[in-house]
Amino acid sequence: MVCMRSGAFNVLDKPIRFINIEFDGVCTILFSYLLLGEPQIGMRVVPVFKRANPTYTILDLSWVPAGTTAEALPEGYYF
């Protein structure tokens, strides 16, 4: 789901690309957001972490398409 507008207290850049992450063998789905690229059903993603000025919340975890290079990550984000 791509969200072009959000609530008053949102701190994420818009548009926000919300995604559901499924893990093999786990019956829980993680709701998160895609930092780079456009979401697609079945897309393989890898986690990245905001280490520069972290908020120490779930917002410090986001996802990028598998195969993304470290150089392509925004400043402050790391594998």
C-alpha cells in the first residue's frame, strides 16, 4: 500500500510504501515500510537499520529490495 498523506504525527517521508513481511516457518506477518523502490507482491527484501540519529523505535527498521547495494542506501542507513 502506498500512502501519499498521513496523520499529523507521522515522521516518515511521503509517499510511505507500507509492506507486509512474511518469514518462512513463522505464522506472524510484520507490517513495515519499504525504504527504496516500489513494492511488488512476492518481492524479496532485506532489512536496513537507521543508525544515524536513531529513534530507538520500530521506525529504525525498514526494508529495501534484495540486491540493493550499500552505496544506494540513504545516508544514515546500514545493512
